[in-house]
Amino acid sequence: MSFLLKNKIVAVFAGMMLVEAVVLFVVLGGSSGPGAKAAESASSDAKDVGEFAEFELGEFKISNNMVESAPMRIDCKIFVEVAKEYEAEFRKAYEGKQHRVRDAIQGVVRGASYADVTDPDLGAVKRKIKKAVSDVVGSEKPYISQVIVSDFQSYQL
């Protein structure tokens, strides 16, 4: 009798796992797999990443004097992820204000605290950059979904 009970319990758990897998597949949608290539956007500065387009805002080499002991130099590349529905609007708004966007980003990084620039995920810096860029290009629509900081290096001068 206990063997039959154990088999029923195993069958119930297996059924529950199967139902979970089906629900997750339906909710999250099927994926094209890790080997699938993303289609490139018509713009050379935007790349298709699913429902988002990725825009490079530039390479930066910025001095930060907020550290008490010695100034820091911060080198990085900054990208923003924009929802596909706002891609054309963001591109148009950004093209006319590239230098103001660059200045806003430099202001955020120059004014960042030591704790902000040494944080492994750069959360505060990314939030401030997102707000600064949104303020420059126009924040009436949620253009930017995420800020991506790549090739980040900081040096004590």
C-alpha cells in the first residue's frame, strides 16, 4: 500500500511540474533559443534586442573629483535601451541634443560619490543617467527603459 501511495505522490508532483512548465511557456512565450541572432535595426547606432532597441550614447573618459583622497578617472561606454514603440521618437529627439546628452552624462559621473562609482552594479549612477538623459531629450514619454554601462574602469589619479 505504501508503494502505491509513493507512486501517487510522485505522479502528483510530476503533474504539477508539467503544468508549471506549460504555464511558464505560455506566459513568457517561446524563445528563439540562445543561438538565434537578433535582427539589426536600420540605424547604425541602434541594435535590436527583442522588444527594445539599444542606442550607444558614446565613450566617456571623465574625471571625478568627489573623492577626498585623490581624483578618479572613469572610462566607460554608455548605452540606453529604448522600447521599440518609442525608437523613432527617441532617435529624433536624441539627434538634435547629442551634445547636451553627453554633457548631462558627464555631469552625473563627475558628481557621483565614491560609493556610487565603486558599487558593482552602478545602480545609483545608472538611475541618475537615466533621469538626466530623459530630462534632456524630453521625459513626456518613457523612452528609456534601462541604462547599460559597458567597459567600466575607474582609476585613482
